[in-house]
Amino acid sequence: MPNPDQNPNPADPYDALLLVSFGGPEKPEDVVPFLENVTRGRGIPRERLEVVGEHYFLFGGRSPINDQNQALIAAVEQELAAHDIDLPIYWGNRNWAPYLADTVEQMAADGVRRALCLVTSAYSSWSSCRQYLDNLEAAVAAVPEGLTAPRLDKIRAYYDHPGFVAANVDGVLTALADLPDDVRDGARLVFVTHSIPTTMADASGPTGGAYVAQHLEVAGIVADQVAAATGVTRAHELVYCSRSGSPHTPWLEPDVNDRLEELAGEGVAAVVLIPVGFVSDHMEVVYDLDTEALATAERLGIPARRAASAGTHPAFVAGVRELILERAAAERAGTPGPCDSCPAGCCLGDRA
Ligand SMILES: CC1=C(CCC(=O)O)c2cc3nc(cc4[nH]c(cc5[nH]c(cc1n2)c(C)c5CCC(=O)O)c(CCC(=O)O)c4C)C(CCC(=O)O)=C3C
Ligand SMILES: [Fe+2]
């Protein structure tokens, strides 16, 4: 019988946190091998790769994503320490060093038995959830004989967690405050996420369609909270960026730039671009939104601001702690939630 008087480790049964991310190049020589890692076997046309490579070279061949993940780790370490939660944090990526397989081997060597994984993507889909689960499974399978691989559990899709929502609301409020006074009330709230193939979107989540539904849900929540905070109800909508793949394959639309053209035609007063689909300001945000979409808005004469992503916002960092404790408690009680272990085939669609 566990003794209720004993103060248990609130993270029990977990003995480590693993931050799981996409990875990005550190220097110009990394760009091409990184892109090869991302697109291996995925049928991305060569021309698209050359275009995307140029985005990275424009930023000195260095993606912001690795520094941002290190900043998130430092912030979560502080947050956990401040709450007397003893949980070492590891970090591994899908497409660049530190690679997940190396990190999971190190965890095994360190004696980690069971780790909780925080993926830097808040939504359900093959790209944003299932592929990471597959990467984790492969990393566990690759642990060399003689070492015991840790058991890895993934934190649920957390797009609707109050900490993630609050960070995004704050980003919108700051962006609105920065708009000229005469256009602020008329600003359109344009939520942006990564486009994915429509077949992938249709197959996302246990019953399909989760990727778009989750984004629409959180966009509605954020827009309501912004309305409550400012006393002004602004129209909001969801658009997409970073379309890849073959031009013959349908991906989610409208593209943010195309939509800005339409909004200019409708005479919208101003726009706030909200990168709600992204956890930090990585290349998709600093290129596709800050470089490209803001230039489109400028050309069209629409005053526009880009809201900050969750990043290391204190509300998001506190939310990560809450997500850890929520899951640990559910595992101790034997009551994991529906999204805590994905049903077989979830998000697979025609990849099954
Ligand atoms: C849903 C989603 C997220 C959000 C969830 C998450 O965060 O995971 C995301 C994030 C990211 N995507 C990133 C980079 C790239 N994504 C590519 C290609 C693709 N992304 C896709 C989807 C997503 N991608 C898909 C369906 C493809 C087609 C190929 C395939 O079916 O897999 C390509 C290939 C070139 C191109 O065509 O763009 C690159 C370079 C970076 C790193 C940025 C940096 O370096 O700072 C990050 C965080
Ligand atoms: Fe991507």
C-alpha cells in the first residue's frame, strides 16, 4: 500500500522528460543534408528543395529552431526546479542532431526507465503526431543490446491547453497594441498553420479531420479571449503557409499570401498574423510569415503585425509543467485520457 503521508515525486512514474522536435541546420554546410533527411522518400520536387534551401541560406544557413528548443528546455528546467519536481530533460530530433536515436541510447545508458515526451507540435496529424511516434518507436528499437531502452509516453495534443492558449492570446494583444490606433479595432485575426496534404488532414485524429478542427477550435478560443480582453470583437479565420509537395497534390488552402490579396480587395483595415500552428518562431515563421507574408501585406498596403508564437512564454512553460503533472497523475491512477495513447491506425490514412 502506498503511504499517503509520504510525499511522492509528483512526476512519478516518470524519471525523465524528452523534448522531441524537428531539428534544423546549424550552418550552411548542413542545409542540403538536412533537407535530404526531411524529404527522404517523400517525393518532394527538386525545385521546391532549391527554393526552401534559399530560405535557410538567407538566414546564414542556420535555423532558429535549435536555439529555441534549448531556450525551452532551460525555461522548463527552471519551472520544474521552482516547483520541486525532479525530472531531468533530454532532447532529440527527427531530422538533425541531436538525433532521437542517439538521445534515447544515452537515456538508456543513464538508466532512465520511463520518460514522458513533449513534442514541439500541439496538433494531431501524421506529420505532427504519428510520424513522431514512429520516430520514437524506431529510436527505442535501435537501442543496442545490453542496454534497456526506456519506455516512452507522448504528451497528448495540447493545442487547447490553457497555457498554450494564454501565450497565443498574449501574442495577439501585443501585436494589436503595436498597430496604428486608427486601424486596430478593424484588424482581422488571421490564424496561420502549416499546410498539409488534404488526404493527411482528412485522416488526422481517431475519427478524421482533427488537424483542421483542432486549429479552428483554438482559433475560436483565442479570438474570444482577445475580444474579452480588448472589448472589441474582431473577425477571425484560419489560413495556411509552407505548402510543399507536388503541385498536383491538393494541400490545405487558402495560402496566407493569396488570402491577403483577397482581404486587400475587401478593404480590411489591418491584419494580425497568428502562427498558432507553430510552437516557436522557427524557419516557417521567420521566413514564410515575417519575410514573405509581411512583404505581401506591405505591397498591398495592409498594416500587418505578426503575433509571437508560444516559445518560452511563462504561461506556456507553466502549461508544460501542468501537462507533465496531469499525465503523471493519470498514469498513477490508471486513467489515461483518450489522446494519451493513440488508437492503432490513428492519423495513418492511406499510409496504413
Ligand atoms: C504539420 C507540419 C509541421 C508542424 C508540426 C511540427 O512542428 O512538426 C511542420 C513543421 C516543420 N517543418 C519544418 C521544415 C520542413 N518541412 C518540410 C516538409 C513538410 N512539412 C510538412 C508538415 C509539417 N511540418 C509536410 C507534410 C511536408 C512535406 C514532406 C513530408 O510529407 O514530410 C520541409 C521540406 C521542404 C519543403 O518542402 O518545405 C522542411 C525543410 C520545420 C523546421 C523549421 C526550421 O528549420 O526552423 C518545422 C518545425
Ligand atoms: Fe514541415
